[in-house]
Amino acid sequence: MALDAGTVHRFTMLERAVRSLVKQSRFEDSLKLLEEMFAIAPEDAGLSKLKARFAAEMIKKAAQAQKISAATSLVELVERTVPPSHLGAQEKDLLARAKQDLYSL
């Protein structure tokens, strides 16, 4: 079943807001928006894959910016809200590499 346009729009707007905060190195502020973003349509496998890819990118950016607590909180959020059964090999690999980058610091 396809997501309705309102849900897609809300997800996109949250994604843009998070990217804007991350550009300003406001990783801690972005966590609340990420929680809201990850609460959208948890039953949709396609959206879960998108969430995992986005999270991997944000984890890497936080690790590069030395925002370890924010990156760790995001890892916990992903593990808590994204069902592993929804993820493909590519998403699992991206998350594993992001975690490895984080934990190698």
C-alpha cells in the first residue's frame, strides 16, 4: 500500500529540517526531529529502508563532527524503531559501516 501524500510530505520536510540542523552542527537539536521522522509509518518497509540510509549518513556526519553522543543516540533510535526484517543487505551494510566509523573513534 502506498503512503499518502501528506505522510510523504511530512517525512520530506522533517528530512530537510534535520539536514539544515546538521549543517549547523546542531546534532543534538536534530534528534527530536529524527525521533518524529522515525515514528512515521513504521510498518512500511520501503520507508524503513530510506530511514536506515538517512540514519547511516547522519551517523557518519555526527562521528566526523565529533558529536559522539548524538551519533550514539541515533544508533539507538535506529535499532529501537527500524525493524531489521525491513532492511536489505545494502541498508544493513551502510548502518554497519556507519557504526564502525563511530566506534573506531
